Amino acid sequence: MNDMTVSGFLLPAALAIAFLLVSAALLMSLARLVLGPDEPDRILALDTLYVNTVALLVLLGMQLGSNLYFEAALLIALFGFVGTVALAKFLTRGDIIE
């Protein structure tokens, strides 16, 4: 297989499929966040939501060829992790700051 086939057809097709699947996962996470039976399920859905958002930003950065989206994905991942830890701590202890 030559290099023209990979860059000309396979990469855009793979990116389109990945956009579709990650978007579906994003919508399912959003549904679990809204309809979740209890708080731990909603916190887990929020965690999954930001991971899917990071994946979408990385895919968009690959498609557009811009490093800006990778930096934004890194910031969202950092804030998402801190937010998940804070929510989990609040859920278990009822207090964030000791």
C-alpha cells in the first residue's frame, strides 16, 4: 500500500468513523448524567463526558492539523480530573476542604 492511499483515503475515513463513535459515546454519557439513578453514577458519567470531550478535541486537532486543540484537550483533562476528585471527595465526606 502506498503512502498516497493512507493519507488520501484511510485517515479521513478513520477520522470520520471515530468522530461518529465518540460523539455517540458523548451523547450516551450525557444521557447517563441527566438520567442517572444516583450521585455516583452521575459523577462517573461526568468523568466519562470529559474524557470523550478530550477525545473529540484530539480528533479535531488531527483533522485540522492544529496543535491548539491538543493543548485545550490537555487543559480539559487536567480540570476534569481535579473536578472528579473534588466531587468524589465531597460525595464520600460531605466536605472538600479539610
